[in-house]
Amino acid sequence: MELYKQDLGKVCLTMNGEFDPTISYEELCCVYVEDDSTLRSFISRKPVPAGTDIYNREYWQPICYGGGSPTPSQYYTLKVITTPSDATVLINGAAQKEITDKAGTVVNIKVSRDGYKTYTASKTLTSDETLRVTLEKEAVETFTLYVDTVTPSNAVVKLNGTVTKQLTVTKGTIVNIEANASGYKPYTSSVTVTSDKHINIVLEEIKIVYNTLTINPTPSDSTVIINNVSSTGYVSKNYPKGTTINWSVLKDGYITKSDNFVLNEDKTINVVLEEIVPDKFTYKVNPTPSDATVEINGIEQKQITVAAGTSINVKVSKRGYVTQTFVRTITKETVENIQLLVDTYKLIVKANPSDAIIKIDGVIQSSKSFDFLNTSDNTIKGTIEVSKDGYDTVNQEYTITYGGVKETTVEISLGSNYINITPTILIFDSASTTPQNVIIDSSDSWTAK
């Protein structure tokens, strides 16, 4: 026969004498209290924490009263059932759907859910009760954004990614606007819709601007190569503004010179080739970005030919990037690739309280990095917003300065705007004919007579 064992825990009563509220008890403990010459006995229903009232029916079951009528403190349970069922229920400020407390206790109830009107009420515990709350839906406002005209008329308009010229959304929705047409700069914008709105869009036409590049070589019969197109001697050509130029000038018996850059203005380059002399070496810098400025020994040039063992000073720079300077001793033909790092700046926002919502330039984030690659301004300005329920929102501007502090920390403390609200107390008497299971709006009032 197989032996089966199971721990059943405590299975019989123990006599624990007079009740002591400062200690805890196991289940099935029998205690007594003597109050005004009245002897009362109780048995614990389950383990009882220290400090629990002897008249708390959740933990103690009365079994005997002697010497007169008992006057124990009564405990009642209020349970809240909501429609919709996933509504948030707060009882006395805590997230819970039922509470057990002494008779006469005032209980504050708040039921809420997105898209519904919030229900609030106060009740006095006089009996066990189930409160059924049905939330009322809030009216939803919708408005339409219209794109009345777009220039050119064949431009494609998208609202929140959909090809359309009108979009109906709920109040407060942010609509992203895009418009594109061949030969025009893309148009992007956004608008927060709080009413019916009409807009007109005009795209900016892309106009081609040309710049002239002139290369004047010495010796004059040198071969000039520009973007893989070869010619002999003096060259002057027009290129669209912003074209990347790769050029070389070469001739037998001479040291080849070459360079690359972005043509953003008319430019003339006088190139003087050096004859090849024994025991001389060429040092060349290939920078990234390719249009970075290279200075060798204080002169803007990307390569130099010097005698073996010569030390040269090299500086590679470009706006928006960290400048590199170094010294090289030339002992052989050298091509060095130099990668410039983006010159970045960082803004850090700290808030008190620490769980406040931080927005930098309208985006929820506590830090943001900046660079000056795409701007000619020496400052970047923006806004900081710090907010939290129960506190005054703080808005503050910031400025990031090119060449200034790399990391800026802003600390913002919020001030409380808490308002104390005294709850309404509802009073019932034992003779009331009002059913226990009722829906009571916060505007209802009851008086015991």
C-alpha cells in the first residue's frame, strides 16, 4: 500500500487567553475580551496580523457574548461594478474595486475611462453594498483639413501618408502634410486640427545655378583631367552649383597634383607642377568629408612634396566637424585618409519631481544631441517643457552655441498646483426604503430623518 502524506496545517482550536492587539495570531485561535463586565469570545478565521481590531469580521468570528448586549464595531464591504468593465476604479485614491471598513466610514469613489465622462461619489458604509456605475460616453468632435489649392497643380499631396486633399480627424489630431512635384523642392508641414481649416500650398521651383571652374596649369601643355574628362592646357568650364569636382594635372617628369571639392562658387585654380627631384616624397591627404579644408604648413593644399625627413604640420577642418591637427615626418610616398568626426553638442534636462514629463522641441525626451552640419547659424534655439499632473507646467527656451559648451544640463523644479476638495458625505438611516444596489450620481443627496 502506497503511503500518502499531506500537511493539513493547523486543524484544531487552541485556547490563547485574553486578546492582545499587539501580537499576531494563527488561524483557529480562541481568545476572549472583557468590556464593561461583558465577556466575549472569538475564533480567528485565518492568520491575523498584529494591530487587527477584534471586531474585524474578516479575521475574527464571534462565538459567545455574555453579561449583556454586545456593541462590537461593524465592518461592511462596498463593491463597485462598472460599465464598461475595464474602467479605472479609485476608492479613497487607491486603485481597487472593493473595500471593507468600519461602519460609518466615508468612502470616496472615482470611476474613469478614456472617451467617457468621469463618475465621482462619496458613500458612508452602513451595510454591505454593490454599487453599479455605468459611464456616459463623451461626445467626439471631428474637423476637416482642406488643401484648397496646390502650385503646381500636378503636385501630389499627402495627408498623414494618404494621397488626398482633405482629411477629417478628431479634434486635436496632428496632420502631417506632404507635397511633391518634379522640378520643385518637396514641401512638408504639420498642423494640429482644432477646427475646420483651409490651406494653400505653393512649391518652390528648383532653379539650376551654374558656376565656372578655371584651371590654369604650369607648364601650359600639362594634361588637365576634370571628372574623368581630359584636355591639354588651360581649361574653363561651367558646372551646376553643388557639383563635386575631381581634378588632376599631370605631365611626364613632374609631380602630379590633384584635388576634389564641391563647386559652390566661381573658382580659378593656378596649378604649378614641380619637377620630380630625387629623394623627395609626396604626402597627400584624402579627407572625409571630401570638401573639408586641408592646410599643410599653413597653406590650403591637400598634398605637398618635400625632401625626405621633412616634418610638416597638417590641419584638416570643416564647419560642423572636429578639427584635426597633427605633425608628420615624410620618409616615403604617403596618402593618408583622414575621417573628421561630427562636432556634436548635447542638451540634458533633469526634472524635479523625477517622473515629470520632459519635452524638448515638442518631443518627449530628456536629452537631445545637436550638430551644425546643415545650418550657417552659430546658434540653435528651441524650447523645453516640463509637466506633471498636479504641478504647474514650466516652459523654457534653450540656446546651443557653435564652439561653445559641448554638454549643457538644465535642471527644472515644478511647483505644486494641488487643490484640496472636501467630499460630499451621503447619509442613510436604517429606515430608508432606498434599495442597497443603486446608482448614485455625484449630484444626488440623501438625508436621514
